[in-house]
Amino acid sequence: MAQVQQDNIVSLWTQGFQAVKDKSSCAAVLTAKELSIVWGSDCRYWKWVSKTSPINCEALDVAELIKVCCLQIDGKYNASNLTKGVKYGVYFVMELSDNLCMNGPVTLKLTSPNGSTVEHKEDLQTKPRNTWVGLKVGEFDIPACGCSDNTVKFSMNGCDETTWKTGLTVIGAAIVPVNIC
């Protein structure tokens, strides 16, 4: 899966941000604070800072990685808040710095509301630096009829337990239509 360049990810984030603001079911964003970041509350490993959003110039709380051996970020969203009959893409929104240090690729995993799972690997070392990057986790459909579990789950895992990882800032996640709402 390819990453989304900064102009496109800002556009996707804007679409999700506007949908949340308008209480629309067309898209969604989850801020870094709404994600589960392993060791995220431990100041030895992560630092919470405020950055200016390129969307509306407002402050946005983001998580800057200081160092961890086990990089694990999880998110979930109640898909019943989204439009039925639409295919959605899930993206982690990140900024990678010049001092990015990863030992191998991360695993991105998506579990759809219907229970199907897709996963793939991404090498963050090949991604642009000092700009927002969207890492596509995967796509899922919201069926016209209901599902027993309406939760979409997604994760990023870079646990090798031997190498310190650094140089990554978590902005959040965007859930946006693959086709137009």
C-alpha cells in the first residue's frame, strides 16, 4: 500500500475534521489522544506537544516518540457513525523526522466491522520527512444492512524488542470515503 503525500493527507484530514465539526457521518478523525499508544503516558518514551494544524492553524495535541523498543498504536471507531453503503479507507497520520530510526518495517492491520482482517508491512525509512504522511492501513465497507459488531479496529506494530525506535510524531488517524459521500 502506498503512503499519501502531504497535500492529500491534509485534504483527507480536513475532510474528516470537517465531518466531525458538522456532525456528518461522511468521515471521521481520531486525534493522537484518542488512539491507544503503548507507553504513551510514560514521559520517558513519549512527549505530548502542541503543534499548529495546517488545516485551521489551531493547536493540535500530538505524540512525539522519544524512544521505544515496542512501537504499538491501536485505534478503533464505531462504524455505525459512518454512512452505510460506502467504502472507507483508514490512514494513520504521522510526521517522520530526520532522526527516524526503525529496524525494519511496521505492520499495519485493519479489522473490518464484518470481522475480516487485512495486514501489510510498510518501511517508514522510505517515507518523506518533516511533513505529514498518511499511512494507509486498509479499506472496509459499511454494508447497507447492520453487522453484529460495528467496530473497525486498526493498528501499527513495530515491536522487535531489540532496537530503540525514534523520530516519529503521531498526529492521529483519518477514516474517509474511498469514493465521494
